Amino acid sequence: MNQRIRQFRYGLKDGVPIGLGYLAVSFSFGIMARKAGVSTLAAVIMSLTNLTSAGQFAALGIIEAGAPFVEMAAAQLIINLRYCLMSCSLSQKLEKGMPFLHRFMVSYGVTDEIFGVSVCREGSLSPFYTYGLICVAVPGWTFGTFLGAVSGDLLPARLLSALGVALYGMFLAVVIPPARESRILAGIILVSMGASFVFSVVPLLKDISSGFRIIILTVLIAGVAASLFPVKEEKG
């Protein structure tokens, strides 16, 4: 029991930067949701059940366009397919013999930032560590949406624009510490950034949706890295 509480506390501590970043980014989402005609309650429920910035922002455009539900479902499937890859990766770090209920609950909190923190944690991943992350990240994302929806019109445009870059700062906070400890990981990150830039400017490649783009790059770069620099398993 003490070990579970300890892991949960570690998750709470590591989740604070994620929760603060989510609070700022979801604030912008709340503002945009109200402008798109989404009620405050609907916006909060959307954030509580989805936890995906790219998917939720894309959904607002689809809602404003009055597109059918089929288009909404297809767009969300494409944009959020990357979470399948993240879940498969995290499943390799979970404690052996973990019950299905714990796996199900952990899957709810698989986001880019929680995944980044979880994979960088040494040793096997305790579900209670992930619960700690979720208990900070989810309220940050949901409460930020609520604040943006009810008070966004009161803030100046410059401040709203500044809040939009908070997510990128949070990404840097996730990847920089482990990159400083591993030249291989730092190189992989630089290659990933370069490949992403190429996909955003090359005529044929830039037409690929952001969801498929992330999946293609993840599978390609992660596959090559795993082949060239395999991680040796520790013998218990």
C-alpha cells in the first residue's frame, strides 16, 4: 500500500507542469469553443472526455462548418490514431500481470505529455503513478476550458495569443531533460524535428493530415532507432 501511495505522489509531482500547461492551452480552447457556438457545459464535457488538443480544436472547425457526424468521426480517428501507438509503447512498460481494469483506466490518460513523462520514467510503470499524472492533468485541462469559456471575452487579444504557445513550452520541458542525458535520444529528437519540417514544406507531403503525418514519422523514426540503438533489457 505504501508503495502505491508513493507512486501516486510521484505522479502528482511530475504532473504539475503538465497541469499548468494544460490550464493555459485549454483556456484558449474554451474561448474558441464559445465563439463556435458550443455551450460552456458542452465544452467542459468535451475536454473531460477527450483530452486531445488537436482533436478538440479540429472539432470546433467541423462544428462551425455544420459537417455531418461521419466527417467528425473520421477526422477524430485520423487525428488521434497516434494514441494507439503511444498505448502500445506504454503497454511494454506496465507492470507484469497488471489487471485489465488498471490498463483500461491508464488508457484514458494517454496524452502526448503524459506519454512523454511516462516513457522517460525508469523501470516498470505503476498504474498509480499514471493516476497521479491524470489527477493533475485532467483537472488542469478541464478547468482551463471552463475559465476560457466563461471569461475569455474579458482578456486582451495579445494575452490570448501568448497562451497559445504554452503547449510548445510544455513539450520542451518534457523532452529536454532526457535528451541532455542521452546523445542518441537528442539526435533522434533533432531528426524528428527535421523530418517534421520536411513534411510541412514538401508539396506532396504537406497535404497529409497532421494525424497521419505523426503516425508515419513515429513508425519510421522509432523503427529505425529501435533497430540501430536497441535498449537492452535488464536481467532481474
